[in-house]
Amino acid sequence: MSSLKQYDGEVMIDNRASGEPIPGLPNAGSFAELRTVSCRHCGGVWAENPWRTRPREYCRTCNKYMCDGCAAVSKQPGYVHRTIDDLTEMVMSGRYTIAGGSVCDPILIRSK
């Protein structure tokens, strides 16, 4: 089993010179180093909220973190497990087109 932290990144936000506060941080002119996490289902990347208390969702099928939107969709009846890599391959092959929906729940149609 691979580590869930294997694909983590980091973002550094330095607002010390501007005097403007970073949203979510208490002081003006803040400096923050935050862990970034990516969703393997929609490809989204976010900076992890250090004050989040609820557990981060993850997919037991691909053993990767999921964003809250993809986690909600994955609990719906009829959900088909696909990663962003799977969707990209399907569309790039020319066999499918994304015809709407959302990033977390795209509507795929077969190309003619």
C-alpha cells in the first residue's frame, strides 16, 4: 500500500511585505507554508486547511485522497470509479466526449 502523502506538495505564501492578511490566518503580513493535496478523481489541487477537524476523504479503490465534491459523488448510487487519468485517456482516444455535468461527475457520451 502506497503512502497517501506520496503525492503531496507544498505552497509558500509570503505576505510579510504587503501587510495584508492571508485569508484564514490571524495576523496581517503573514507567512505560511501549507501542504497541498490533489484529488486523483477530478485533478483538483488545494492547500490543506491546518484547522480542519473532520477527516479528509480518500478513495479505497485507488488509495488516493479525494476532494469533498468527488467524495460526495462517489457515495451516489450508480457511481463509476474513474480517475482524471482514465477520463483524459477516454476523451483523448476520441471515443468519448464530455457533454456536461461537473468536474467531479462528468457526463460522457460516445463519439460517433
